[in-house]
Amino acid sequence: MGIEVSATKVVTVNDAHQNGVDTSVEANPTRGRLKGIRLTHVFSRNRKGGRRDDGNPLMHALKGRRGYSIMPFWEQQLLTRAEHILAKASEDLQGFDHCMPIPSSSAFCARFAALVSAASGAPLLDPSFLCKRQVGELLAEARAAPPQKCVLA
């Protein structure tokens, strides 16, 4: 239910403990708030175990970032658990008009968003009309063609 991270940054799931991330169906979902916004967490990150991080290697592995990786078997196991956890959180997922994955080069984001869409009944939007931008790119554009008006909030 927790995760293991090898010396070569390969992430696996270990059902003998909940270190780093609790991925168990029994203990999830968890709920919280951030600046007044209700949050539903499918998996619960924690600082249990000998590692100094709080479960970030799992997200990096699922997205293939920072040298972390995860075998397709473990990724599918996590998606299956997420599906069961989302079913338990069905009342939290009601009332949304649409569901959209975070724009990402990782296919995992789209697969997870599809699970949320199915659990909520909200149609899945294609995020291709959005793109990620670096702050430097935006500043370079603004310097090249300064806006005529600026609204600060």
C-alpha cells in the first residue's frame, strides 16, 4: 500500500506498509481544504518510512519525470485502486460540468482524468486547446509586444 523507491529510482508498490503514500482502498479517499477549496485525495501522501520525501517519487514515476520510473504492472494496479477509491468518493464528484486532464506530455494524466470522468459522470474535455508556458516565454513575448493595457488583480 506504500511505495518503495530503488537506488535507480524505480518505484514499486508494497502492500506490507504505507510508507510515502497510502494507496489502500480502505484508508482512502481523504479530504481536506486549501484556501477554502474542498479537496478529495485519492491517495494519501505521508512522511512515514526512512525516506525524506512525502511520496513525490510516485508522481514523478507515473509522469516519467526526474529519472523516476514505474513498471506498467504497478501503474495499472494503482489505476485500479484509484477507480475503487473514486467510487467511494462519488458524492464528492457530483455537480461538475466537465472533467479535463492537466495538460501534460504524460499519458497518465489523461488516464486518471478518464477515471474521474467516469466516476463523476462529467464529460471528459480534450485539453489540447491549452498549453503550458514557461515564465521566461511569457516575459519575452511581453517585452517583444508590450500589452497596451494591463489589469492587476
